[in-house]
Amino acid sequence: MPKLKIEGGNILTGDINISGSKNSAVALLPAVLLCKSTATIYKVPKIRDIEYLLKILEILNCKYEIKEDFITVDTTKLKNKEIPEELSEQMRASYYFMGTLLARFKRVSISFPGGCNIGARPIDLHIKGFEALGATVKIIKNKHIIEAKELKGARIYLDFASVGATINIMLAATHAKGQTIIENAAREPEIVNVASFLISMGSKITGAGTSTIIIEGTKELDYGITEVFPDRIEAATYVILGALTGKDLHIKGIIKDHINAVLIKLKDAGVPLEVKNDEIIVSKCKKVLPTKIFTQVYPGFPTDAQQPFTVLLTQAEGVSTITENIYESRFVSAGLLNVMGADTTSTGNVLRIKGKTKLKGASLYTPDLRGGAALVLAGLIAEGTTILDNISLILRGYEDIVDKLQKVGAKIELIE
Ligand code: UD1
């Protein structure tokens, strides 16, 4: 397994182009199964999670072709097969095959999805949704067997506005008889991206992006086409990097509204930012102000950006706090920042960050995807060398991270 070697202290300048969103793409690929013959998706990021999803599509007898900036999937010979655990456990998003295979075949057998270890992460809301549509769910050891004689539209209230449950229920409901209404639906951009893909293949969906989504079941869907939205978390990560060590660093190809909450908090922290259409120009913040952050569902501050933001707050003069309202175990990377010289303490779901602290290079492991990205940022401002192990977790979600950073002047390389 390669490691990352990072020499801190360089000022970064130039352009970073944002890739397609991981969290959209990992739902869009399973969604292609709803098409009878072909689907095309533009700007699919080249990341590990996508490689695993493509392997699953092959197992399900689909063919795919990767062209310059799009993937075409041929689903004509789709077969319902059990998805091997060694693939489904590689990422959380494998659970979207539950929704699509249930819609297509009324039966799916899949092991519990994997993903980053950042909390309990149950999928009870997904299951409740499938049951409301008429499915029965058996759980044998780690395997979920979900079956239905017929799927019927239903009114489903989500106790929590879960991204995964909203998308999964929307996928399953596309072929249900009659109308499905999801109430207290999540409003993240990923949901809009998936809904617009489903609409392109003939699905009747209204309200995606609001708290109430209405899906009218349709018998057949085909020829889906869409473009993956820009990755709002990748964009947030690199804007924060610019605030740490940029000089007119241009973060390009963003949708500004998707990262509004992060930009507002960066401004609160005193970061000089210029927003121009689809790009943000950011430079090192000379005096970072202590800031309070509360993670929330969209359009609130995203939990996925909390870990990179912590690195910026280690440079603030005074005490900052991050209240994590989505996942209970998302402060592991903060503990690793302490090894580099940061001063953070967590009590329950609140992280207290005392700054300003000088960070020093260290040998560390990657705790999870976004935590790994945070440690990369820390390494880039630290004195000396940082070695980061287990980086496959970072490669799961950040396309060409080493290349992108080298091009703007970072001293970072993959080593064996
Ligand atoms: C998605 C993202 C992840 C992001 C998260 C929150 C993907 C592949 N992953 O994860 O990067 O951090 O949204 O923005 O898109 N919950 C339940 N029961 C359920 C489902 C969720 O209790 O059935 C809880 C979770 O444990 C968590 C909260 O709801 O505390 C949010 O989860 P959810 O929005 O579903 O996140 P994911 O879809 O897992």
C-alpha cells in the first residue's frame, strides 16, 4: 500500500479543477440499473469507489465503456446476482443497489455496506422505506435479503433527513405502483443530481432538493443521461487549503451555492475570498479568527468539511469549537492533529480547538476519508516531513489528489 510523503511549508498558487462529486457519482452508477438498455454519465470522478461500483456492474452482467469525460453503461443483459461481500463492504454507497435491484427484480441480496468508521451508521431508515413500499426484509448474519411481490407507492416520513435513505427510497419507488411521497427528505445537491438523472430516463419526480419529494411510479425507464455535479466537499477542502497556504489559489468549476455554509464560516474566520462565477480565489489568511461551527444537514455546514476546517482552526488565535451533529465518532483525525502539535480536546460531540499552534511533520495513519484529507492539509503547513499511511481511504474520494496538489506547488508524493 503506497504512502504519502508531504513536505510542509510551500505557498500554493495556480488552479485546482474540481472533479465530479463522489457522493453523487456513487448513487448515479447504481441508478443506471433502472435503464432498460443504456445510460450515460458525464464527469464521473476517477476514484476507488467508482472502480468498485464498476466491478459490481460487471458482476450484474452490465457492460461499460469509459470515454474521455463520460461513462456509458449497457444494461441490456442485466442479471440479478448476489453482490459479493468483498465488494459491497468497500464502500457505503453499495447500499444503493438495494433500491435499484429491488425496483428492477423485486429481490435483492447484499451484505451490509461498508464505508468510513465515523459512527454507528445504521440503515434502518432505508429498510423502513422499503418495507413501507411493500417489501419484506430478512437479515441473516451480515446479509440483507429484501423481497416484494409488488412495490406500492406509500407516504414515508424520515425520522432523520438521511441522504442515503432519501436516494434509496427514491430509487426503489421509481417502479412502484402509484405515488410515493418522501417527507422530511434530505435536500443535499446529490439528491437533485440523482433525481434529474431519473427524470432523464422517464421517471416522474418532483420536489427533489426540498423536504417533500413525490415520485409517480413508472413501468419502464431508459436512456438516462446526466452530468455529475462538482464535488462540493473536494471544493471545500481545497478552499480551506488556500486559506492555510495559498497565494491566489484558484479553485475552479464549483457551484458556489453548494458550499455556501463553508464560505460563510471561512469569512467569519477572516479568510480573504473572492467568488467569481464558478471559481473561488483564495489566499492565506494572515490572522485566522476563532470560529464556532455546528455541522448540520444541507444547507447547513457539512459534516464532511468539518475535519479539514479543524486544521484551519488550529491556526486561529484563541479557542474555536466544532459541534458535530451528524456522526458521533468524527474526531479521530483531531487526535492525530495533536500528534503534530495541535491542541484539541473532544467532549461528547464537541471539539475544542485551542490555537494558534505550530504543526510539525509526523508519521501518521489515515483514519477515514475526510480525516485523511485533513491530515494532508496539516502536512502541507507543517514544519518538516509528514508520512501518511493507509491512504487508500483518501483515494476513495479525491480524484488525482497528488497531481492536483503538485501542480500548484505542493511537495507531496506517493512512496512505497
Ligand atoms: C452521506 C455521505 C457522507 C456524508 C453524509 C452526511 C454518501 C455515500 N455518503 O452518507 O459522505 O457524511 O451523507 O452528509 O453519500 N442514519 C440513521 N439511519 C439510517 C440512515 C442514516 O440513523 O437509515 C443516521 C446516520 O447514522 C447519521 C445520519 O443519519 O448519523 C446521517 O446519515 P446519512 O445522511 O444517511 O448519511 P449517508 O447517506 O450514510
